[in-house]
Amino acid sequence: MKRIYIILFVLPLAWTATAQDFAKNVSTARSAYAAGNLQDSRFAMEQMLRDLDIEIGKEILKLLPAKIGTRNANTTSDNVNGTGGFTGLFVERQYGADPNNASIEIINNSPLITSLGVILAAPMMRDQNQKVIKVQGYKALLTKNQNTETGKTGYELQIPMNNTLITLKITDTNETEITAAANTIPLSKIAEKAE
């Protein structure tokens, strides 16, 4: 219970510039806690964490490149979500248009990180369309995808960083272009904000 009280006290100090919903949830959590209603206090705290995830996601969007190759960012379709719980933060930005599009996804506390770590560490876990590369010093899994309808080759690059997974997908590309595009993403700054 002491821990809950400390969190309720420290979070408002650390995030004074957040939205009014956050302040409202802090007040609700404190009131419910003081009244001994731990369930309502917990719910309000979960809402606070969701609000924080969304604010962090908005900050991460500002770090993403305006273009991937010749594909411009579709900022109107930006997606930021925070669960405040198990998976945490989700950020997505689309680039270009079909059939030549790209996307960047950032997922905090992704359940895929563990299995991806196994694939990165054990060569026998990869198939012939996958290989491990390094991007800005981080190990990443590069997967080649052949579109049977269009005959175009696409790639997906998954970069696990601590508890954050960054995925870059490009539908019509080559290995050189996706690697160059990945190097335009400020990975360490994103990981720092998403932690």
C-alpha cells in the first residue's frame, strides 16, 4: 500500500505538463485510495498509465522520419495507443500508398521480444528468408517477403531493444533500401522514451 501512495505522489510531480485527464485520474486515484476503495484507485491509476503511454507515443511520433525513401509520412493516419497494462505503448506511422508503402511500429513490452531473441540467438530457428543484421549497433531480424500476386519483394525488419520492439515494413524494396531507411530512425532516442 505504501508503494501505491508513493506512485500517486511521485507521478504527478514527474508529469506536470500532461493532459487534464491525467490530473483528473490522479485526483480520482487519491480520493479512492483515501476512502479505502482500492479497486477504483487501481482503475484510475491504470487510466493514468494509459494517458502517459499516449503522451509518450506522441513524443515518439515527433522523432520518426518524414520520409522513408520516396514515401512521405501519412501523419493523418498516425496511431498511438496505450493500454497502461501488459503491453503498454503502441505507435504506428504509415508511409506512401499501396502498392508501394511502408510502416513503422513501436510496441513497448511486446510479447514477441522473447521469441525474437531466441531467433536472433539461434541460427537453426531462422528460415531461408530471414537473416540477422545490425542496425545502429542493435541486432535485428530481416525477413524477405515475396508477394505472389504482384511479384514484388518486400522486407520486414524487427529490432528488439530492451523491452521495446521496433518494426519497419516496406512492401516494394530491397535489402539496401530497408537498411538505409532503418538507419534514419533514431532508435536509441525512441528506446529511451519508450522505456
